[in-house]
Amino acid sequence: MLSYRHSFHAGNHADVLKHTVQALIIEALKGKDKPFVYHDSHSGAGRYDLQSEHAEKTAECVDGIGRLWGLDCPQLLHPYLKAVKAINPTGDLRYYPGSPKMAGLLLRAQDRLVLTELHPTDFPLLKQEFGGDRRAKIYKTDGYQQLRASLPPQERRGVVLIDPPYELKTEYADLVNGIEQSIKRWATGTYAIWYPVVFRENIDFVERRLKASGIKSILKIEMNVMGDSNAHGMTGSGMIVINPPWKLEQQMNELLPWLTEKLAQGPGSRFSVEWLAAE
């Protein structure tokens, strides 16, 4: 099943959280001169036109990046916003970078990208976006299969971003299985897993499985723009980060009060930063 298109949701509150965390992880990795790899298991198209029919139909970016555009934002948001501004050089918010483009804008010349996308429409767009970028290898295959083929990376340093569409009920189990298999191949890598807050029981399932897996150093970051409700669709989102940079917990505790206030859409908005498993 390949019906999900991120172009309907680009730049929403969940993207703001996901890409802020992604950018902070990448900046931490850039603290050392040695190269690292960025691996994106579900890449999407790479770049999104916020004036496209898809984006304007939902207008989700208005309550996401749209609320931050032009604001004097905290320093911790600057790496993320720098990347968004890089593809909007006129200063008008027209385009939004997906996670692979975000990484491509932040990585250095010596770093490497491994990008995977199965959707028949998004794959050629992704390939076009990175045409001529020698740092990038792009695969049209299952994201978890490519993880098995690519790990451990030659660099021994890097981050894996896992952001599945969650179209099927089995995807939560597939996610945990994919993480467990990847950790066996590359235990020291950083894994950043995005999840939606729609049905809380799905998140509870992932938490239970990860806690029981024996994997250490698991940080859970969540931002809810309104209270949990099965009637309102996605009310928030989160990032589960395995082997996070040591500053990430502190950074998110500092940033999320401000960010949650700016992006709140209703009663019950809140955030949390907690360890599912300690070092």
C-alpha cells in the first residue's frame, strides 16, 4: 500500500518537531571532523511546494512552519530554520525541505546520504532533487531492507531517520522489528524515529517493545498541540531517539516550552522529554 503522500502535510507541527530534532542531531555529529552517514529509510520527495494543490488543500503548514516564519526564534531553532530559509532565498515561504533535503542542506562535503523511497511518484522527485550530489545514494526499495544491506556503515558514525507512513496496523510492529535488526548490525549509531499521536495504544505498544528489547539509551520527545482525542486525527507527534547526542535532552527541555506554546492548537497542549531506557 503506497497511498501516503507527505506533500499534503509538509511543514506542519509534526514536521517542525521532527526536523528540529533531526537538525540538532546533525549539528552534534558535525562537532567532530570525521565524516558520518545520514540514512533516511522513508525519504519522500525531498522538497515540497507549499503552494501546490496538495499543500493548499490541507494548509497544515500554516499552523506549523508558518507560525514561526519571521519570528525571533530561540537559538536552538536556528539550524532547522537556516535549512528552510536556504530553499526560500527571497524570504517568502514557498518551499519546505523534507528530511532528506534538510540533511543535504546541513551535511558537509565529506559526509554521506543514503536515501530510500518506494513511492512511484516520490522516488523520481527525490532522485531529481539530489541529481549531481555525489554525497547521496538513492534506492527504490523497502527502507528496512536497505537498512539491513547498508549497516554498519563504513564511517561508523551517523544517524538513521525512520519515518514510516503508518498506513497499516502492522507498521508499528514492523518499526520495532526493523530497529531491533538494525541495532544488532550497528549498536553505536543514532536512530531517530518519528511517530504520530493518533491512537495512544500504538505508542504504548512501541514503548513496551523497546523497553523489553534490552536496547539502552532511548530518549522519548513528544509535543502535543492539543489533548489526546481519537476524534481529531493527529494531535501531536514525537521522536524516539536511540543513542542521542548528550546535549539533546537538555536542548529539548529548553526549547519545547516555547515551541509548544507557539504551535498549540487547542486545550491540552503539552510536551514531555523522558528516558525509556537509560545508558
